[in-house]
Amino acid sequence: MKNPAEVIPQAYKGIGNLLAAVADGGLPESTTELIAMRVSSLNGCAACLQGHALRVDEVGIPIEKIVGLAAYRESPFFNEAEKAALALADAVTRLADAEDAVPDELWREVTKHYDERQTAALVLCIATHNLFNRVNVTVREDAENPFWMR
């Protein structure tokens, strides 16, 4: 079927509003793109991965970070703030995989690097990309020609 966000344009507008709110949250664009790529990778969303791969040069993400994203915890190319944001992305994306999905220790690490507004933007960024991934994977959105690039 067509993507539901294409069938019901108000949904696409709503997702766009969420992404605009994230952009207004004070996070570096490179962080939001890394989160989008990590979440999309965990969810197996090829269309989103392709879309975000087109933005890496635009927001200044070096190839070492793209290649090392799957092993960000061990990679020397990510700073502590990025690692905390990516760990939060992992936890929120995999809520059902842990009894205490987002432990206090993780929150302490995130809030050590991000203020309340930025942390809110992180949560919204992660949740919005999970939403997009779940819709796109469900309808098998075409990675070579996704509806939002037509």
C-alpha cells in the first residue's frame, strides 16, 4: 500500500511538526542525524537510512562516525554526549527488551550533557524516528524512491 503519511497528509504534516520541534530543541543537527540513523538501523528501515545518508555531508558527519555507528560505545570517533544520546536511542527503541528500559543511570548520563530542552528534543527525535520506521517498514517503503522524495 501507499505510505499512510502519504494517504493521510495530516499525518505527514504532524510528523513534520514533530521534526520541526526537535530542530528547535537546541541539539546539533549531527546528533539528530546520528540518532535517526541509529534508530533506523535498529528497526531495519532502509528508506530512512537512505534518506539520512543523503544528509551526512550537509550536517558535517565524518565517514568514521557513519562506519562506526554500530559500535559507537567502543568507537573513539564519538564524544561522550553523542554516546549518551545514542544509548538513549537504543534504550527507547528497545523498550521491550529490558525490565528497566531507561534506567536512572542512563538519565544521569544524558542530563550531564544535555539541558532539559535538549533532552526533550532527544526523546522526541527518538520517538519520531521510531514512528517513521515502523510505518515505513510495515508498508515496505521503497528505499530508492521514498514517497517524501517524489
